[in-house]
Amino acid sequence: MAGNDLVTTVLIARRFELPKDLAGAREIQKQLRRQIVLEDEFGDADEVKTVAGCDVAYARDGQKLFAAVVVVEIGSWVIKEKITVSGRVRFPYIPGFLSFREGPVLLEAIKRLKTEPDVFLFDGQGIAHPRRVGIASHLGVIIDKVSIGCAKSHLYGIYEEPARGKGAYSFIRDERDEKIGTVLRTKDGVRPVFVSPGHRVGLRMAAEIVQRCINKYRLPLPLRLAHIAANAGIK
């Protein structure tokens, strides 16, 4: 859905809270976890026409952030919109709490979109996270949109390496053997990506949507373009 020059299309559903300490961060994640919806918004992945890739780059001093959100039309690969925003680090780097560090600047970029994408794709985890609230789940609940985490590396859970062919996959499971993500081989012989639902999407559909976003490269094109845009901003 296209907006105009005066109206921001993507409205932020909930306030982003920045904690004072780790105890506060855990409590926020606990509250957010109760609000995550893992039911599919779409009946089929082919219904998804536009996807926003969301990524963050850091300046050399580690104190400045540059967020990029790039909306791509799936299939034609046309860039519908690109937003870049800079910001300052307001939360330390602690594994499992990335959303408190990168969330504010990403939300600022999302707020400026004039095009509402069908799906938001984040460079990070969804529910494949020790407390089930990776950045895709955290920000997905905040914006209340279909959100998926697609990480380049493994954070949490147990999995077996998928077969070497394109489209091969295995599941990420937690300590109770519950499926919380998919290890997906997007190209023949390349390293897999780690996909997990963030909000308003299920496990299978999240992986299918990511596979639809694959063009020439290992990473989904919207994420790759966001990564390039964020790093260009830093440089």
C-alpha cells in the first residue's frame, strides 16, 4: 500500500521501552513474549508481494549506528523505497539483548516509510532465542506487523546440518524439543541461514517467505540491500 509525501504509512503500535539494567531488559522480554502471535497472516507465501529488509551497521568507534530499511517487490526485485537513519548507541552489546541496542534506530527508519510492506525481514533472530524474543519478535510486536528473523549465524537451540542442495532444511529445536526455527540452505553448497518467525507468522511460512526472497545470493535480497545501504551510510 503506497502512502503519500505527508503521511507515514507504518504506524508504531506500542512504545519501545529502553531498560535501565539487565533485570529490566529480561522483564520487558517476558512481557513481549506473551504478545507474540505465531499464526500465519497469509494463506500462501505467494501472497507476499513486498518485503522490507532491515539491518544496522556500526561506525568504527562502536558508538554510532546506521539503520537501513529497504522495501523490495518480490519477483521484479524493484526497490520500492529505501530509508536510512543514523543514531547513537544507547544500550551495551550483550548477546540475547540485541534489540535494545539496534531497535530504536531501526524503528526510526521504519517510522519514515511511505510504503507499507507485507513483511518485515530482520537480520537477527525471531523466537529462536533463549527467551523467545529476538529482534524480529521484539520489533514485530512493537510495530504489530508480520516479521521474520533471518540470521547469518546460529544463536540458540539444537539443529542438524541440512543437506547441501538448494532448499534443503532442518529444524532448530529448544531444550524441550520444540521447533523454534529453520536452518535453510538457500543455494547449492552455501552456508545456511537461520530463519525463525518473529510475529504474526508461523514456522513453515517464515521459511517459505525467506526462500521467495532469494535471488542471486545466499542472503534474501531485501536483507542484502539493507546491509549494503547501512554500511554505505557508515562509510
